[in-house]
Amino acid sequence: MKPRLISFALVALLCVGLGSSCGGKPSGESKAYPVLGVVVHTGGDSDMRLAEKDCWVPAAATSPLFTGDSLQTGASSGMVVLLKNGVSLAVGGETRADLKAGKGVTAVVNLDRGSVVVRLPSKASSVRVVTPAATAECTSGIKDEAVSVVEVAPGGGTLLRVSGGQSTLTGGTSEVRVSEGQQSSVEPGQAPGRPQKVEGGVGAPPYDVSFLVGLLTDPYFRTRASRDQTADDARSKITIDPTDPWPHLNLARALLDQGSVADARAQFNVALELKPQFQQALAGLGRADLVEARWAEATDLYERSRRVDRESLESVLGIGQAALGAGDLAEAKKWFKELIELDPTSGTGYTGLGIVELLQGEGESARTDLEKAATLEKGKAREPVGVAMLDALSGKLDLWKSGLVGALDAEPGLEQARLSLACGMLRQGELDQAEAYYKSLTGTDDPVQMSAGYQGLGAVELSRGALEKAKADFVKAQDLEVDRLPVLVDLGQTHLLLEEGDAAAATFTRAVGVGPYDYYPHQWLARSYLDIEEYAGAEAESRSAIVLDPADWRSRLVLGLALQARGAPNEASAEFERGRSGSKGRVLTASDHVLLGRSYLVQGRSADALAEFRAARKMEPRNPAYRVLVGDALDQSGDAAGALAEYREALRIDPAFSAAGVKAASILSGQGERGEAIELLMDVVEKDPNDAAARGMLAQYLLDDDDVDGAVFQLEAAKALPGTSPEVLAGILITSGNALDRRQDFNGAVAEYTLALAGDPARGDAWYYMAGDLERLGRAADALTAYRQVVALCADNPEWKKFYEEAKARMP
């Protein structure tokens, strides 16, 4: 997977927006937030979902994490999270997990799928990992670092491997203790297997902190102009004398700064062939390996370089960087101290030492060394980034923000810090600033960067309640980087909020194709099927999700709703109880509250349903869709005034949110305020001319108001709109037939009713209207056939009782 490398602009604008000068600390006492940890590295496809938010955004190093935040990685991806006291989590590829604080533990990780490596220093600490099958309690050792690996396969099967320290694995009522060099597995509903010794040892998995390693590397050239000039000069000299090693060295350095690692390595090797034991070439090859996270190879090359020159600062730094990258913090600390001994003025040495101490949970020492580094070297981003992560772990997010802005002032191309700031501003509701950061990505020529920018912009627009804009941004993100699962889910959810059920189902069907063995897209496809009343599909997809993750409580609720709709209330009730039980203790999002609310609503527990819908509205007060849900619940409970107020507020938030306008107009018309209803729908259609349902309702009201021409205009416009659902189109065609009846065009009306019935043969009202027109046209036999259909279809429908009685009276 291609790394997310992002370049940015707009530094000055954003610094002003933060209310402090770049790099300056805010005045006054810093408010402490309940931060759980901080991301110290991301690689490849890495996304995060903020607590109580429903959309995913690109993850970035230096991002603070709160209780309820979720992490998601794609194939060949990963991220490293630093918790309090030096505890860290290495999240593997194809993993989804959420984090929360827990009593008596550093953190609780709900691991739905994939893998996580828990590293605990030799301090009193523990991490609880909860999977669909078991709970792993990972505890620190007495002396050495404790390392536990928890893996979850599709279906929930869990494997615990311990390469240091000791952990317990609990499944059901059984518990086993797994010691160093052992592993145990467990399936859902079963007891854990007896711990088995792993032949050859478990081994500590990789600990990738490439971002931190990269912070310690300065480019060979300060400016692009000097780099490019050096490359041109080197090529000219090589043409004149290809046996001179120095031009090859200079060209290699310029190429490495450009990001051309393979070409740079080739030139370093040429220089080394021309001058064996060329110390600078050996160090250059070591740096090339650092760039590609080849830690062992980099160590070997830097050690060879140091044997040539024992006092080479570049070599000592490189050995320390390679040790840091490999996760050997004790070794890295030793070499950074060696660098300081060789050069007491080395700001890089103190920064490296501070970063190691940060990872080891030695916050005070880390801050001291990082601040010392800042006095020794000016204009660098690495020291403020390190201090910002310390501030994040302390919950001082205002200091974290100002620190990252200072880092960007020193190094405007520090893409991870920019993404992190955008995410932090989104979390705290600073939407204009978040928008500016994300928008700066969309102007690049890199589709990965642009996609990340549009994904972030979509999240910002969702927070504003601008659903159409959010949808447009997610579509652009999907077009630029096709079939990233988090983006597909973001887009599909937005379709659902816009009540575009068919589009949502199509999007989630595509997501299932991307991740067929992942419960998550199956869950969302099931939810979309509910919205379009495809209950068999909702049942099938929710069952598929549960097979892949038996602990998927949301799919239990969806399954219950599908079963209820299919006439199995007892089975539905059992699933509702399982789903509600699974939701307890979780940090819920707005869509979670909606799902819970729907489960209560179908059981007649309107007060509980309304409470859940109101909880969703409280979380996302600017989202018109949740206002509409509250309005629907109030309307069903008989509070038309309260419902109308919610619909009007939804329209105030987003005047183009036509679903709110349609429902408000329906209430107004029912109250005898047809003129106001027509006026409201006129405004809705003006704001959203592509809403066929709104045009159809407006046409019906105009027709009821004897404005046949106005009705026909709206109906013709509605019929011309692409993508209208068969149900809505059938209603529009029936109203069109009614309008033609007013004009005495009975043949035209019959044609419209026939088209409506072709799309929905069960429309008893269409059969009734057509039967009357067939009588008027003298087609008695055809009219009788139509009346028979009316009797068959309208007998059990209270809304069509009049049609049934009149048709019955006309039967021979």
C-alpha cells in the first residue's frame, strides 16, 4: 500500500485561526482533557473514527486518542499507539479496534478483527483486550518488557501468543495462564485451549515507529535549489570523470533527498566500488535503508561506516535510529547518549534521547531532554513534535496544538502534524480550521493526498450538517483512491442520512466486495436493506456479519428489525436483547442511538425510542437527519406540533434537506394549512430540484388546490429525473393520471396508470382510477377486470377502503 505522503500550505492562515503565534504557548492554565494515548506512527491505509462520531478520517502520527476512538487499518498497513506509562499498542494490518479507559488497567481494547501487539514496560501496568471469543489480560513483567500478541480471525477465533511476561486468556468461565514462549487459542463459546509451547519461540513482532525515526533525519540539502544544482553539477562531473567517487556520492545524496531511493542506492554503491570503505557512502547506504525501514541492514552499514571513522556523528546517529526503528529502546538510548558524549551540542542526540524516554513512559526526563534540544538547534520540527506528544498524553491539547503549529512553522512539509491538527480541530468543533487543513491536500497532484483531503472535508461537512456537500466530497475521495473501505462506509452512511437507500445499498454492496470476510461492510449493507424495506436481504447480511463477528451487537439489532418486519416478533425480541446487552459499556455514536431507537420503536416503546433519537440529535445537533428522526417519533406519538418544530429546524440547518420539507408539508396539509404547505414545498424544490418525491407531493397539493397546470409542470419535471425509486415513480404517475383526468384526457390517464402498475402492480389506487377511466371510454370488460384487482388489493388496506367498497358495488 502506498504511504500517505502529504505536502501542505496555508500555514499562516491556520496559525492565525488558532489564536496564537506559531510556536507560541497559549497564556493561562491549560485545560486537561481525558486523553487515553497518542498515535506515534501510521503506515499505509490507516484511519480513525473519533468517539461519538460516525465517519472515518485518515489517521496520523501525533494524534491524541480518547475513550471511544476506533482504529482501522487496511492490508499491509499498521499503526503504533503510545498509552500512559510507556505502554504501547502495535496495530496490525486489516484490523479494527476501539479503545476505552478501564478500571485497574491502562486501557481496554475491543478487538473486532485483526491483531494487536501489547508492549508493557517493567512497571505495574496491564491492558485488557476483548475479542468476540475471549478476554486477554496482558500484564507487565517483573524486570523485562512484557509482549503479548492477540489475533482475531474471521468468525471471532482468538489466538494469544506471549513473547515476554505473562498473560491470561478467559473464555466463558474458564481461564488459562499463558507464559513466555507459549500460545493459547479459543473459539467463541468455548474454553481456551491448554497453553502450548511455541517451537523456536514466539519472538517479538516488529515495532514500527518510522515516523519518529524520520524526525531525526535532516535532508542533505537545505533547499531544493541547492539540491538540484548539486545533482546537475555531479552529473556533469561524472560525464567528465566517471572514476571520481565524490560526484557519485553527491548525486546519491541529492537523489535520496528527492525520494529516489533505488537510484540513490545505486550511486552510493558506485562510489563505494570506486573507493572501498568510503565512509560517507556507507553512511548514505545506511540512510537509504532507514528510509525503507530495513533496520538490520541499516545497522550493519552504519557500523561499517563507524569502523572507518570512530567519531562519525552520522554513523552513531544512524545506529541509534536503526535501533529505535527496530523497537530496541535500550540500545537506541545507548547510542543517542554516545552521540551526546561525542558532541555535547547535538540537539539531534538530545531529541533522540527524549523520544526514547517518551516511548518508555519517562515523561519528565523526555521533556527535559527535548527542551534541551530546542536550545541547541533552532528551526527544527522534531523537538516541538516530541513535546506536543508529551502534552497530548498529559491531556493539554491547547499546548499540543500550539506545539504542532510551531513544528509546522519550522517545517511546513510535516504532513503528519497537519493531518493530526485537522483531526483534532474536527474533534473539538473547530470546523473552519479543520476544513482549511484538509482542503490544502486537495490541491496537490497526488491522488492519495487528494483523496485524504476530500475524505476529511466530507467529515467536516457531516459535522456541519451539510449532507449533500459531504456526499460530494466522499464521492471525490472514492474516485481518487478507489475502494478504500472507510471511504465507502462514509459515503454509504451519508446516502442513508439523505434517505437515499438504493444508493446506500449499492455503495455497501461494493464495500462487501472489497471486504467479503469482514463483518463491518455486511453490517452496513444490512442496515441499508432495512431502509429500502428489503427485509430478506437485511436478515441475510446481518446473519453474515454475525458469523464473521459473533460479538457484533449492531447486527443483532438489524437482524431483530428484519425479523420483526418479516413477522417473527419472538425471534426479533431475542435478537434485540442480545444487541442491547452488547451495547452496554460501549461508547455509542449517533447512528448507534438511532439503531437502538428503531429497535424500541417497533416494539411500541415510543418513550425509549424517542430518548435514543434525542441522544443522536444531541451528539450531532447540526445534522438534519437526526432532527427528522426525532420529528418522526413525535409525529407517531401524536405530537404534531413538536414534530413540525423538528422538521423546521432541520430545514433551517440545511434548506436543501428535502425529506424534512416533505414531512413538514404533510403535517401542515393535515392541519388544513395547504397554502403554507405548498409554499414550503416550492422552497424545497427550488433548493433541491432533483427530489422527485418533493415534486410529486407538491403536484398533489397543487392539484388539490385546482392548479392543474402547476401540478402538471411539477409532474413532468419529476418524471424526467433519473434514478427515481419505483415506489416514488408509481405515485408520481398516478398523480399525473389524476391531472389528466381533470383535463378529460382519459386515454392519457389510462396510459399513466398502466405505467404505474408496470412498476408496482400492487397499487390498488391505480387500478381503481384506471377502472373508472376505462368505463368512461366504454371498455366495460377491461374496467371489470380492473375492479376485480381493486377488490383483491384494497380489501385489507384501510387507506383504500373507499376504493374497495365502490369497486365491490360495481361487481356483477
